[in-house]
Amino acid sequence: MDRFMQAAIEEAQAGLAEGGIPIGSVLVHRGTIIGRGHNRRVQHGSVVLHGEMDALENAGRQSAAVYRECVLYTTLSPCPMCSGAILLYGIPKVVIGENRTFMGEEEHLRARGVTVDVLQDPVCIDLMSGFIKRSPALWSEDIGSE
Amino acid sequence: MDRFMQAAIEEAQAGLAEGGIPIGSVLVHRGTIIGRGHNRRVQHGSVVLHGEMDALENAGRQSAAVYRECVLYTTLSPCPMCSGAILLYGIPKVVIGENRTFMGEEEHLRARGVTVDVLQDPVCIDLMSGFIKRSPALWSEDIGSE
């Protein structure tokens, strides 16, 4: 297991333990994690702090020169909002735990020149498939679905 | 002046008075403002709370049924992140103060079926052009530019 994806999974598991949506993310700059995060919808009543956004927020204010040397790791395929944040800050590479339970904007990212790797990690798939089965309404809310 | 754009401008002006980036937004549901916000980069050290994101966050957790009856007003053309949030939550219409000082993802929004109106409001243009002249480095940071 990639150690950065492992760190993203630990974030997802921490979110689950808090009663939240189990999606985690880490932002890595030149081999060092500079931001960790997980979905905060339940915990903070937040509609903007998806896992990836929370990792970006916790990394703090950075220059474009830093972002362009970063890799974002996320346990789940990034939604339109998180993909937009990746494009805004010019993050050149995203490593995704899985896209079986939710397909985000991977093609849009690739079309804009972002490198997108998908691991189809069974731990990530189990985390999300179990959560979606237990909490379908909460999951629909998180992705703006009916 | 449209009263909702006026409310967004008041948010931008409040941000400026706090020493922040003068971009404001309001989320309107069936003719009522349910969220107001402005850029919080300086005030909160936030990299995710652009004006539109702050308005969405302050509106709190909403269902897709609410978002699909909303209009988002913003003083400036929405960046990739904010445009992604609009798409995530299925907000069908965006009213933009101006796109002269920054052109966001308007074409992407339109391609996904969002109605996009641009007012080219002189107050919005003055707020941003003055800010960019005074604080070019801060503005570059906010839009992930070198």
C-alpha cells in the first residue's frame, strides 16, 4: 500500500469513527504531507469541506509554485467541486483510491492536463460501499443527488 | 440595481473593510437569501472560502431539491472551484457582477446547462480593479496564479 494513500485511508477511517462520511485525503509536496483532511459534513455541518477540500484547507495558504509540485491523494474519485479546486490551484497529479462507488470528474481533469491514477483499492471500496448502504440519504446530500 | 446583486456587493465591501479580497456572494432560494458570504483568505487563512463557497457554507446543509430552485449571485465570474460547487449542487442559475477583471468557468457552466447572466456592473469592476492594482500578489495567490 502506498503510504500516502494509507494516510488518506486513515483520515477516512477517522471521519467514520466521528460518525461522518468516510472520505479522506492528503496533500503531498515533494514527498511530505502538508495537509490532511476528511469530509466534515456531519461533524461541522459543512457543505464545502469534502475530504479533498479539508486537506487543502489544512495545508493553509500556499503559492502556485508549491501547488504545482503537489500530488493530491484521495480515497474517492473527486466530485466537481474538488476537481475544480484541483484545477484552480494547478495541482498536476491526483491519486484516487477508487471510482467504483462514485465516478467524479476524472475525464474533465485529464482533459485539462491533470495526471489521474486510480488504484481501485479494496479498503477504499469497502469503506464507501458500506457507508452508502447504511446512509443513502446522507450520501445523496453530499453529492447533490436527489 | 438588482437587490440580490446589491447584497453580494455589500458582502464584497464588508470583505474589503476587513482587509480581505472584495468578492461577495449570496445564495437565493425562491426569492429569499439563504446564505451570504465573502472571500475569507485573509481573514481566516482560508483557501477554500471564496465568496461563493462562503455563501454556500453559510446557507448550511441543503437538499438537492432546494439547490435546484436557487440562484447564486456573485460579484465576480466564478473560478473553477466555485463553478464546480455550482455543478455539484445542481444550482441552475448564476448571476455574475462582472468578468472583465477575471474570466472564470462560464463556458464550462453553460456547457453543463447552467444559465449564466453577466451584468458588467461598474461597482463590481471598480472593487476588483482597485484591489488587483493594490494587491497583485494576494490576488495571484487567490486564483492559483504565479
